[in-house]
Amino acid sequence: MIALLRTLMGVSVVGGLVVVVLWSENQMAVKTPAHIHFHAHARDSPENSPLPSLISIGKEVVTRKPTTATAAANVAELTRLSQTLMLVPNLHWLVVEDAVSPTRRVLTFLDTCTVPHTYLLGTASRKYKGANKPRGVSNRNAGLQWLKGHAKDGVVYFADDDNTYDYRIFNEIRSTRQVSMFPVGLVTRLGVSSPIVSNGKLVGFYDGWVAGRKFPVDMAGFAVNFRFYLQRNGPMMPYNVGFEEDGFLKALKINPEDIEPLADNCTKILVWHTRTVKSMPALKMPEKERVTKTNLHYLKEQIVFQMSHGLS
């Protein structure tokens, strides 16, 4: 792990498409000497790979009092997202966790992940609690702060790990010059959040929760050119529940008429705001030879249990 840390820290520039995936406060953690922990796959570290053209910052949010079931769901979601990202060339994935130390299950997953990636910690302030806690803001800001020290150009996209993505959206957003937008399915009772486009120009927004926002869009519905972001003094995501996207986009000082509509002028849905349903903990496996001396012993370490149960 130390060798990987040194390899990554030696990289001064990351360019291209960045996908950022974030999640918060998992229970099973491991100790680390550094508050910010960097992790990169040895074969696919930025030092040994072509400069990416996409940067993905990812977010996954869990409850205030997480359980081991949450961590198991995290790995399932990360696995699903990574399978999509494997189809995308020239991409660097920032995985940012809201925790004080790395999560063992996530590190184990990343050890086998072949998508070029960096693992960071972005711990949320304790002053934000309950309904007043903006979800995923500390994670995204940690990713943006890291990029300021390691990137010069590229396209940044905030990819929640519980969403569903058509891999074509990542190829679409490569062309982003300033800020691009596109539809997101399964959002609010309207079923979709999308820019309204006429003759190739944005003329409004179709969203189930406008609430006076200048940019009523979903977090998964826009991408930002990183060079443009730096030219706008690199703003951070605001800690304002429900107005995170709007505050961030307004800080970029982008005019609505300058928004670049993608997905065939916003006529196609290539991203869906899916949600993972909370699963019931599994019944606990008994300490019997049928478990301890078979493959069940290995599966036991990968699932979440609640109560004792006998084998038939």
C-alpha cells in the first residue's frame, strides 16, 4: 500500500474525463497513518497509463448510523459501476469515502479493480446532522480539491455509484467545453429531469422540484470542463441541502444559453437515478463442519448476518 501511495503521489498531472464516486461513513474500517489515503491499481496507475480524457468523482451515501449491511451494498454498487467504467477508455475514477479511515471491504474491492482510480477520504463536518446534512458534499469537495493539485484539464462528472449509466454518456461528455447537460431518468414524480431544448439551445428545465433554482438539475445531469472550472476559480460544492447543484453551477458563472445539450439534444436518457433498496440482514450461519469445512466458510465473510439459523 505504501508503494502505491508513493507511485500516485509522484503524478503531477491527470487530464481528461474524471468520474467521481462518493459514499459515507461505513462501519468496518482499517487504520491508516494518513487521513487522506491514496490507492491506485498497480497496472493502471496514472503514471503508467495514457492521460485520461475523463475524470469521474463518485458518491455513495449511507445512513447516519451505518451497518455492515451498508458496506456490503457499497461493494455491490461499486462492482456494478466499475463494470460500466471498464468500457470507457481514458478515464480516471476518484472514489471518495466519508469516513475517518478507509473501509476494509472497499479496499479489498479496489485491489481487484482494473479501472484506473484514486481512493480518497472526504470526512463530513459533524455540525451537519439529520435532515440538515447535505449528502455527499464533503466527498465531492475532497475530489475537487485533489484534482486542483493533480489535474490541468479534462471533463469532470459526478457519478453516484447507485445510479445506472449507459456507457455512451461518458463518450458524450468528452466534448464538454464549459458545462454540458443531459436528461436523467427516474427522477421525482415526473420521471425525468432534463433541460428543455429548442433548435439546439437550452430554453428551460423540466424538473419535479424547481424551488426557485436557476439550474434545477440532478447531480447526474451535468458535466464540467476542468480547465473552465479552474478559470472560474475552482468553486467548491455548497453545503446547502437541495441546492448543491444549483449553487455549484451558479458559482461557475455560466449563462443558461451557453449550456451544451448532449444526448442528441437531450432526446435520449442515458443516465437513471436508481436507488438501492435496503436489504434484510441474512440469518447467521451456524459454526458447524458443513460451514467451517466447505465453501460456505468463505461466503460467510462476504455477507451480512443477523440471527442464528440451522441447516437442513
